Amino acid sequence: MRFRRTAVCAATATALVAATAGTAHATPPIPTRMAALGDSLTRAAGSCTVGGGTLCARNSWSTGANPAVGSHYSRIRELNPEVLPYNEARAGATSADLGRQVRAAVAEGGIDYVTVMIGEGDACAASEARMTSVGSFRNRIRAALRTLHSAAPEASVFVASVPDPVQLWQLGKDDPAAVKAWKDGGVCQALLADPTSLSAGATERRERVRERVMDYNAALDRACREIAGCRYDGDAVFDHRFSAADISSADHFHPSLAGQRTLAEVTYEAGFDW
């Protein structure tokens, strides 16, 4: 009797583990309506041959329709031709804007897949002192994702990490055109002020910006773990080594068309298994 009870318990435990694992890795339904949340990276600013800003949303790694990008939307459309994309990302957005974007996405109705890439604007402030604190960033992300889950509990949510800011500096620091664009445009001065300086002070400042981004990514990961149906990219975007061709020649800051394609590949690979 003791042996039989032990065997039954062991078999039951094995079945429970298998069932739990199957649920954890279950493929969600193919989306019918998807929404992109975030900042200018997701609006694909700087990726157009002519012009820029929000006019380049067709090149977005998330919802873009340009076949040259291979966006999440384009890949999902191959599985479901009826899928509808909505891009609620806005140039200049920070974590403070994510809640509003969530509400706008939910208002579209029937949203069942959401991509989130936010934090670049929080780190790329006019000065290091004006970067969003980790505590504020964490609270905003948690509140926004919880609101999203409450309003659309069945939605699959993909959260991308913030790119490594120091790698951007490394790609452009020896390019006179990039250095000029950063100086003239006052781009991301928390990171890119005195871009050619290799002094201890400048180097330490850049490393502090990088550490802040790493803390943001940890907050994104934790907030995602707190809601069902959410998948963080495991720092895939942060860890990826982008090339100079991935950076826009228009502003030397945002991803180029090639960069949007790279983002699409890296994030889709780290996302859901449709």
C-alpha cells in the first residue's frame, strides 16, 4: 500500500508538472488586432529617405506595412490576413505617456496583441540630472501594464528592452557627421554631450546613463512577470550589437530602415511562437 500510494503521488506530480509546463509555453492565439506602444523608435522616426518624424510609421518594427522591414504585423499577417494594426507610439514619449497609450489602444476594441518599447526617452534627457528616476519608471510601467491586463486580460503582451545607449555613442563618436548632428540638434545630451571627450568625467557619465537603462530594463522585466500573457525579450534588444548601417544617416540617432528591420528580427525571435 505504501509503495502504491507513493507511485500514484509521483505520477500525479509528474502530470501536474507537465501540465504546468505546457500551459507556461502554450502558443497564444494568432492576433486579430495588434497595437504598438512606445516612442519615436516604434514610430520609425528617421527611417524615411525623405522627411522623418512620425511620417515613417510604415517602417515600424512593430506595426509597419513596408515589406522591406518584416515587422511583427507583416509576419502575423502571413498567418492571419485579417489582422489590423494600430500604432499608438508617439515621438518624444516617456514612461509617463505609457498609460495614455494603453487607454488609446484599448479604446480601439478587441486588442489581443500589444508590443511595448519604452524608456529611450526617459534616459535621453537634456541632462543626466533630468533622466527619469528608476522608481518613477518602475511605478509607471507597472501601472500601465496592469491597466492593460485589466482591460484586455486575454491579450498577449511583448515588452522589448531599451537599446544599449553607449553602443549608439560608440557607433557615431568617430563620425564627424554624427558628432555634428548630436551637437547641433542637442540630441540626448545626458549621453551625447561632449561626444568626442574621453575624459574620466564624460566616460563615467555615459556609464551612469547605461546603468540607468539597465535598471529600466530590469523594471520592464519585473513588471512583465507580474501579469499573465506578458513576455519580456530577455534583454535581446539591449544585448544586440547593432551596426552603423542600422543607424539613420538623417539624424544619426534613430534606427534606419535597416535598423528597423534588425529590430523586427531581434524582437520577433524573442517573442511569441506563432
